[in-house]
Amino acid sequence: MSKRVVVIGAGVGGLTTAAVLARAGLDVTVLEAHVDPGGCAATYFHQGYRFDAGATLAGGFYPGGPMDLVAQEAGVEAWPAHPAGSAMRVHLPGGVQVTRHAGDSRWEEYRAVFGTEGVRFFRWQERTADAMWDLALRLPPWPPQSLTDLGATAATSLPWLARQERAAFSPALLLDAFRPVAAHLRDAPESFRLFVDGQLLISAQATSPRANALYGAAALDLPRRGVVHLAGGMGAIAETLAEAVRRHGSRVLYRQEVTRIRTQEGRPAVVETRRGESFPAELIFANLTPWNAAELFSDRLPASLRRLSAIPQDGWGAFVVYVGLDGARLPPDLPLHHQVLLRRPLGEGNSVFASLSPAWDESRAPAGHRALTLSTHTNLASWQRLAEQDRQAFEARKAAMAEKLMAAAETAIPGLRTAARLVLPGTPLTFQRFTRRKLGWVGGFPQTSLFRTFGPRLAPSLWLVGDSIFPGQSTAAVALGGLRVARMALQEL
């Protein structure tokens, strides 16, 4: 095949698509505005530290899982992944702690902290997640955008549904397709609801009253299936994929911000960059948000992009604090991932996720030091308004939020502020500047419905990848989406 392909954006989704297509023999060029790959899952260097920019929790590397499938089809020889003993420790108000394990000890933990209600909920969650991941890993085209897609979805889904019927599970799945996770928490105590809502917010971008039950069950499954630590940080995923693209004879070009897509007779023709270069393309894959993709068209917008609101209506931004630490001042055997839940409403510093670089990874910090990323969900529009109307108030809010995250994180990491040698706060506008994402929107759409995500096919030979398409956020989900789109595009050649 001699088709010329341009992938816009070297995030995990775009690079997965690029590697699969390059391995299939297509001539692929990846254009990335930044100096490193990864986007919101990049790792950047500052004053001797390598900080994970956004995403910090890596899962899906188990045999037969999303990252295993990606490795097989993208020609990745090995991921630089080291299995973790536990996924994270969750800190609840009152000093209650819950460690999320992958092994059978998780049941003892749930029973000890939450009683029979916790066990009942997670038995529903795990059974439902097993069914949903079994379907998702078969890569059905979702949502269907053509009769061909509909046929392929039916061919994949009907045998799967028949298996659920034999297990007498299909009625429950049907009910859960149209109700939220909260339907399974009606008699739960507030401490358990808070725990589930905190976990859902980082995995589905919505809490139990709004998160779809089927999606929520699958999203909550990441700790059970095991997480890994990546040598060099989260950006190692994108760097490994970029190397696969190059090894298959294609290109990944940095400092090439795309400014325009030109079409001819409704099909892609040329991609132009800010440096004045033009790249002919017969297929284009935009690893962008729908809003960013819409800004690139000089001709008529694809129909799905014409329906966009002015800004992501209920999407989230992230407020992040990057901390360089003196490792000698940290408690020994400290878990690497923590979620601190203080109070409702969650987000805005009331819920904080903390990820610490492993002591064994000497590439992440100067000798004897560690890199820490703290983050909380935050409202996008409020930061934008302050930046435009009152810069002094913007800076004051940034300082106050950074202090709030540091105070919350000290619950999980005693002595944090004493150990801190470098503290760098970042607002959604920081994400907008470095990732180019509209307003700094991160995490994809809140998964309130199975139909919430965009269909990946924007127009003939023009595709969308990333966290805006099914199955949504997380590096594993984004990679799986990129693999699915690559397969669909190859079938249409």
C-alpha cells in the first residue's frame, strides 16, 4: 500500500494508530507541536526532574489486555513496565485508609472497611466489568456510523450477549445500560459513596449519580487488573510507540504545529503547519479534541463538528502541582499512588491524586530526590474568566489552590512540605499552552451515557482519535481507541 497518511498529534492514541498503519505498509507522518510525544500523558524535564505532565496511573498491561493488544498490532517489542504491588491508597475523612489491591486480599480490605455493602457492590462491579471488557477488547465500531459499522457491531455483540444470557446476566446488563452507578449504592453509607465517587471521578470523569453503570463498572476495574510503573515516567508509553513508528519506516516530526487541513472534493488533500510546510495526505487522523479539530478546517466543517457547543459544557480541567522532593525525608515503603478525599463537592482541591516517582527510577530526579505530581479536577470556565478579566485574582487563586493541594497531599505523604525542594503549580491554561487542548480540557467527556463519545469517522478518509472517542479516557482506553480506528481505516482501503 502506498497511501500517504498524516497523524496530527503524537499522543498515545495518535501514535498507536500511526504504528499500526506504518506496520501495515502505509507511509505515515506524525506531526507534533511539542518537543516530546505523549500530550496529556507526557513526561517533561525541569531542573533535573522528570514530571508526569497529566496522566500518572498506567494500567491495561496484563496478558490479553489493551496494551498487550496494542503491542502485538503496533509491533512494540516490550513496554518498559514494572508491575506494582498495589494500585493506590485512598484516604477518606477521619483517617480511614483503603488500599486497592489486584489480588484476593482486596476482599478482606473491602469487608474490613465497608462491610457487606462494599463486598456486594464490588461483586457487581467486577462481574459487570468482566463482561464489558470482554466486549470492548473485541473492538466493535462504537458508536456505529454506517450500516457496515452496524453489521460489525452486531456480529461482535450478539454472540457476546448470548453468552451473557446463558449466564442469566443479560437482563442486569440491559438495565445498567440506562441507569447510573448510584443505582447500586442506594443503601450504602456516605463513606462508601464518597470512596466510589472519588474513584469514578478519576476514571469516568463523573460521580455515581451521573456515571453510566456499565461504563462506570469497567472504569473502576483498573486497580484489579493491575497497574505498572514505567521506567522514565508515563511518557515512556508514547516514546515506545514513536520508536515503533520509526522502526516501521515512517516519521514522527516535532515542533510541527498543524494550522490547517485542506480538502478537495470532500476528502483530505494537504496538512499545513505553522512553519510553512505542507504535507500531502490521503488519510488524516486527528489526535485532537473535537474543538481543536474544528479549528483546522479552511473548508466546510464535517457535520459532527458543526454541532459543537462553544466550549466543553461539563468537561473538566486539571490543576496540577509538580513537586521535587528530597527522598531522604519521605517515609520508607510509601505507596506511589494516593487519592485523598476531603469533602464534597469533589474536585477544586477537595479530592487530590498524588503520584510519586519510584525510588529505583534514577532517571526521574537528581540523586536522592523524587518527582511528585499532584492534581485535582477543576472548572474550566472560571480560570478562563479570571485570566481574561482579573490577572491578580487569577494568580491569587493559583497560589491558594497550590497550597490547598499541598496540605491535602500531606495527609498521604507526611512531611511533604519539609521535603519539597521545588514546587511548580499549573492551571488549565498551562495545559492549553503546552498541549494545545481547548481551554486546557482534559480527560474526555464525562461518561454519563454509552452514546456520549464522538464517532471516530469525521468524513471520508478523515478520522478522530484520542479520549473523545470510545472507550474514552486513560492511556489504555486511548490506545485501544487508536487501535480500533486503525483497524477500521485499513478495512476501508
